[in-house]
Amino acid sequence: QRNADSDDDGFNDDICGELWDSMVREVVEETGIPREALGEALCIGFTRRVQNYRPDIIFFIKCTLSSDEVHRLYAEGPEHKSESTDLITMDRVEFMKQVIKTDSINMPGCHRGGVELYCRFFAQGRE
């Protein structure tokens, strides 16, 4: 939250706006999902990479499209498809179970931390 007494002339707001907007742009560019189908990006926390300690910011963004529609758009070739190897959709509860409980989905620890943040977010009923 921006301090109303600061003299930054909106500088902090501009930085936050760019961070949030860049996250939505990433989703659009890497999946092909149109911006109009995406809700507002909500920051749910941060993780840190084990190897280089680089922080990751974790967002939750609602999508109005079905998984079939998302797969169709991805198959059509989003702008930055080369930045991913595949698009997988699955039931959210099963996904959380496989990542957190059974450790049966291979992913870096910082991404696993993102899933843990999502589990906590979901458990609070904040979605």
C-alpha cells in the first residue's frame, strides 16, 4: 500500500502496476489466453529459488475459459510458446494432492512453494 504522505508522485504505484501487468502479459504471451478472459492478478506470496536465491512472486489469476478452450488456444501457438514445453490442466484438488502430498509431479522447489501458497490461499476460501 502506498503511503499518502510520500512525495514519489505515484512512482511506487507505477512500479506495482507494471509488475502486475507484466504477470498478466506473461500468461497471455505464453498460453494464448486473451487478456479479456483473465481476471485481475492477485499476489498470494513469494518463494525463493534454492540454487540462486532469486525471489519469485506468485500470482493467482482467474480465467473465464474452459480447459478445452485453453488447450485449443495453446495448440494454435501463443506468441512465446517456446518458453514452455507443454500445457497441462487437471482438477485442482488432484493437482494439489499430487504436488504436495504425493510428490508425484516433478517441479522445482520454488514452484512447489507456489503450489503450497495456492493451497493455503484456496483453504482460506479466498478464491
